[in-house]
Amino acid sequence: MPTFADLADLMPKTPLYKIPVESELILDRRRWRVVGKDLDGYAVEGINDGECLTLSFERVDSAIKVGDCELITPKMSEEKKELLAFTGGIERVEQLSVDEQRDVRARLGLVHAMDALEAAGAKLTQRYLCRRNVRQKLRPLACELAKDPHLFHGAHIGSASLPHSLPKGRTLHEMRQTFEKFGRNPIVLMRKHHLKGPQGEARCKLSERQERFISYILNLWHDKKQPQLQPLYDGAVEVFDVPELEVLRGFRFPSITTVRTRLKGIQKIVKEIGRNGSRYSQNKYGAGSTNVRALKFGDSCATDQVLLSIFTNKKGETQIKEIDPKKDGTPLEENEINRLWMFFMIDIATRLPLAWLLAETADGDHQKKLLRMAMRDKTREAVRYRCKHKPAPGVKLASVKSDNGTAARNGPVYAGQLGMETTVVTGRAYNSTDNAYAERPFGTLQWRVLNFLDGYVGSGPGELNGYDGQKRAKITPDELMGIITRYWVDEYPFAKHRGTGMFKATPWQKFEELQQLNSGIEAPSPEALRLHLGEREEFTITSEGVRIFNIPYNSTELRNFDGGANKKVTVFINPDDLRYASILSEETEKAVTADLRMNIFADLSLEEAISTMRAATEANPEKTVLHEQYLRDARKRRAIESGFFPDSNSPASYMTIEKLKRQAEAMANVEFVPLARSGPTVAPGSVMDRQPEVPAITEISTQEETTVTVQSDPTNADHGASGGSMSSKDALPDPKKPMFAPIKKSKL
């Protein structure tokens, strides 16, 4: 059996509200016309695009209940058209000026006075309202009902010739009838002097060709070259084509006053777009956003950079130096005048300044430094620049929004933020409405702080005609940083803020409120800061640990990882906190932490530590040269007294290497061992001749002398290892005598 619910679903549905056909529905910001009804809902047609669909009864009824749908019935539409036609396009009293609203209130008081007379039993006719005694009662009765004795002071209730006089009975009677006809809407009691004379196109007294001439000039005026109207008008008169028929009809060029009047009627935003471009107009007149973007501290942060409107002097002295364009971007020289970039980050939920710094260039390294500053404690800056209150604490950034500038739009900055689990949100370039939270404080800083300092140059070129900011530059960058730091720490957080969602609460007040509601803030990871936003360098581990920027680090964990082997690793440090270093290599699954081994750098940043080391070597160059001379004299004296160094002018001081070379050559001489002979050797050509039996001796005769070749005995050490030669002039060996001395000692 079907249940009651099943039967109810089968029954035709009836709407809750009465919506006639041809009614208009304003739903989801679209206008629909009801063209019919069916079992499921209303058949509607889009008024703007002609789209046809069916809206269910439940959807329309629920939208009307919560106020998301506006119903305009055909009767309401006709009444509205009739009202707008009667008033000339004005629907509400609030659209009128203050004087005209006063006139409407005075006439409304007369209508209520007539209603009171009718309620007292009087019959309101034109003749009755013309009576003297009745007319004398209307003004006091209207003031009494309005509880305003000055209701008619300065009010225009009569004719043009007698504006402050009470109208005649006929006019009063028609006024009351008109009021009743339009549903007692006070707007119909207004003066309709704006409807006098011809209306619409009938009011135009210019011909079509004259209108075309005005349009021709106005189109040329909306140019980014921003031409002046008078020269433009003069040139257009000379070149504008006028047909002969128009000349016959008496064509005359409209005056420049008429053109100016038409120009004033054009919307200001249209003029700005035509003469300054859409980008400039969007930044100046574009609609912003008024929604609450963040509800937690650090949940959403905005960052931006600005070139400050002030010149600074490195030493605080007034000295101008022209910067060579070819050297743009190089480090500043001493006493050089320059303008600095300020990097800034603000928390959107509380409007507390999270980080700020000054830099000579707008690059990614300073953007990473800004991110580190937002996630660390800023007590160092507060103490250094004598702030009286504590700055905003460091917090883990959940989302950072920046513009499309080169400082924030680069790989290392994006990678560092993603490594810190921070969502990167990039806005459009040159669209201030996308990043208004970070850009608005720049104007506040300029007008409240920079405008009163020496070296201020104004918002743009040529703004200060009688003041030269470059010549008046006296403040140093460090002094400017101190002034800005004290403003962001001691002033801005304690001023009433009228931004979206602040409701005149101070940033510190909002921070304390959100801290209680959210039970604390997210804490950043020091190790993640070192790995993703710090400085890195390749290094080989030694027995003393590792060094980065000549700063030593070591720990027991590092020694256990090294194990006595020199391994190549990558060292990461946080330039704002030098107490620890993280070390990574291919053999480690997680980062190895090393401690700073030079405690004098524990409270310094990397920049301060390098400056300290540089100052130790560069400070007082005259004294450094003198100390180097002392060192050379002491070394010379110790070398002479040791006796190790001979006289450099003596030739004997340079003979050691020659002796060593001769010894090396002797050691390199290899002994020659001849092969065994099969028989005695004879002179060439005398093999068949008989020779005296003298072994190992061969006589070779020449014209001058006779050469005797002697076969040496390898065992005879006196004659060496090789054979020798002797002349016939020397004594030849006697064959009967032994050639060699007897062996008395073993040669083995």
C-alpha cells in the first residue's frame, strides 16, 4: 500500500507566494520574466540573454523567504513606469538635494493638515480650501503635526513668482489628489522644474553635423598624449569636413564653451581611461574588496617593496655625487647620495607589521631576508633602535601574497616559501587594489614620518619646487632604519585602525583578541629556516668540523657522522641566527646539526659577523702597515741568528743543487757486461794471416801511430768494466810478462 508521503509526492505542488505571469524575478543577480507555470515550477525567460529554463517552486519560495529574490509584478512595474514618467526618472526623496527635500517635507505637512481637517468632518473642496479662515489654519496645523515650528522657513511651496506663499485651493486640492493617486508616495510632491522646456532629443538645438563635430573633438581629446582642448578645437575647425548642403543651411561650428559643457558631462572614469590608460585608472578608481581576508595571526600576510621618497647620505654629510648609469646596481661608494628600497610585510588579520628592512636594490636576497625576519624574534632591532614596546612575535606564515615584482617573482624565493609550507599568492603587476593591505601603509609612512625629514623629495618628480632633497640629504641609512623601526613598533600598532574588519581597534588589541580565540599562534621551525631560507655552501669535513664564511661549526653528532673520513657536505646557516648549522649529504637521511664554536658570533647576524672580521683587518691601515714592518724585522733577526741561512752573495750558497745533480747522474750510470766471444779478434782483412799467439791483443797499424785493442778481463777491477785504447808511443805490453797484476784479494 502506498504511504501518505508517497501520495503527497504524487500530488501537484502549489507555490507559497503568488507570482503572476509576466512578473519579473531578480534571482542570483539576474532578471527573469515568468512566462508560464507547470507542475514543477515557473517557466522563466532571461530578460538580458533570452535563456529559458524552469525554476522550481521550492527554490523561488525559499529565495523570497530569505530575501534573495525580488518580485516585481506587472502592476508594480506599470506603477513604477508611471511614477518615473511623472517625476522625470526620480523614484525616491533621497535622490533630491537638501533644499528640494525641505520643500517636499513642507508640502507633505500641508497634505497631512488637509487630512486632519477632513478627519474633523470638513469636506475638502477647492472652494473650501480657498476660504481665508481655512488657509490660516493649514500652516500652524502642519507645523504642529510635524513638531517643527520652522517647517516652512525658506521652503518653496508656491508658484515661481510667489515661492513662499500658500497655494490656492485648486492647487492644494490637486496636490492631495496626486499624492493619493501614486499611493501616498512623497516623491510626487517635488518641484518638477527640471522638466520644464523640451525633453530628450527635443532639447538639442544643434544639427546632426554640429553634434558630429563635437563628437569628433571629444574623441581626439581622449588620447594618452593629453592634448589641450583649445588647440584641439582650433585644429578641428580647420580640418573638419562640412558638406555644401550644410553650408547652404547656415552651418556654424559650435562654440568651445558648448564643447566644454559636453566634456563636463562625461564620466570622470571615462576621461581617466582615455587620457591615462586603463592601468592607471584601475589603480586610482578601481573597486576594492571589503571582505575579511584572515581570522588568525599569520594566516594571511601581504608584502611589497617601495622606493622611499627620501635621499640618504652614507656618512650623514651633505655631498652630491652623480651616479653613472653604466654602474647602476654596483655597491655605493663613500658619501654617495641614494634612495633606498623598503621591503615590508604586514599581517592582514591584525594589521601588525611583521617585517621591514632597507636595501639598495630590490632583489630576491632581500625578499628572503624579509621572510626570515617575519618568522623570527625582532628584539634585536627593538633594542638596537631604542624602541619602548615589543615588536610583533615571529610566526609561521601560512600564506604570503605579493605582487609580480622581480624581488618576489623568482625561483629561490618561491622554493623557500614552499619549503616552509607557505602558500604563495601572486597578484597582478601594477594593480594596487590586489595588494592594498601592504601598499596602504607606505602612504601612511610617507605623510607621517618621511615628510618631516631632511632629504624628502615628494611623491613624484617636480612636486617640491623650492626644495632640493638631494642637497638636503643628511640622514644616514642606519638612522633612517631606526626612525622607521620605532614607527612600526611604537606608533603604528597602537593607533586606531579603520580598515576592513578592524572597527577602529588597534593592531595590538586585535592581536591579543585573536591570540585568545585561537589558543596561540603557529611556531616556525628554526631548522626549516636554515634549510629553505638560509645560506648554503659546499664544504669538506675536517678534524675541526666545517667552516662557512670562515665561521667554525662542530658537534659530537657531526664527528660521529664523519668517522674520521673527510666527506663532502652542504652546510646551511640562518644569516640571522648563527648559533647552529644544518649539514646535509648523500649519506644522511636527515640534517645533522652542528654548534657554533666561536661564541663571540652567537648574538650577531651574518652581516655583522663579516663586518666584524673585516674591521679587524681593515681598521687603521697605517697601524697595520707598521705592525707588518715589525713582523718582518723580527723574522729577519731570528733567521740571521739561527745560522741556517748563508750569505746570499756567496757563490757557495748556490752549489748544493749542482752537486746533487752530478751525484744523481752517477747513480743513473748502468754497468755494461759484454757478450762472450767465440774466438780471438783480429784486424779486418787479416783473418787468414798468422799472428803471434798473444790473446786478446790486436794491433792496428796506421801511418801515424799504431792502436792496440785490448780485451779486458771482467774480473779486473783496475781497468774498469770496458776496454781501453793506448797509442804506440806508449809502452806496449810484453808478451812474455803477464798483462795484469796478480790477484791477491777476492773480488766477490
